[in-house]
Amino acid sequence: MAHYCTVRLEARLMAFAIVFDEWLAEGKVRGYAELTAISGMDRSDVTHIMNLRLLEPEKQERRLGIRLEAGTGCP
């Protein structure tokens, strides 16, 4: 199992990815440049965070140190 602080950081980054993705889909922001301005993060950090959404569920589980129930996306 991953260390608590690492899990917490990974979970926060995944949460950012989900929210940023929703903002992009809903048209609340126009692109990564706007996300960087709003978040205060570097563009490379935003790109890294957004790439977390592209990981296979099994890899997301490993990074977060959890196991998701099949088909639900929930622990």
C-alpha cells in the first residue's frame, strides 16, 4: 500500500483532472492555457494532471493505492 501522503496527493491530482476535464467539456474554460491561469500551475503540470485521466483504471488504482469495484468506478 502506498504511503498516506502519497495517496492523498495522487487523489487530489486525480480530483483536479476530473474537475478540469468537466470544465473543458462544459466550455467553462477554453483550454489548458486558461486552466494554468486559473490554477496558478505550470502548463506542464496541468498537462501531467490531465494525462492521469488517460490511465487505465488498473493503473489509477495502483497509483491511488485502492481497488475499485468492477464497473462502478467506486471503492
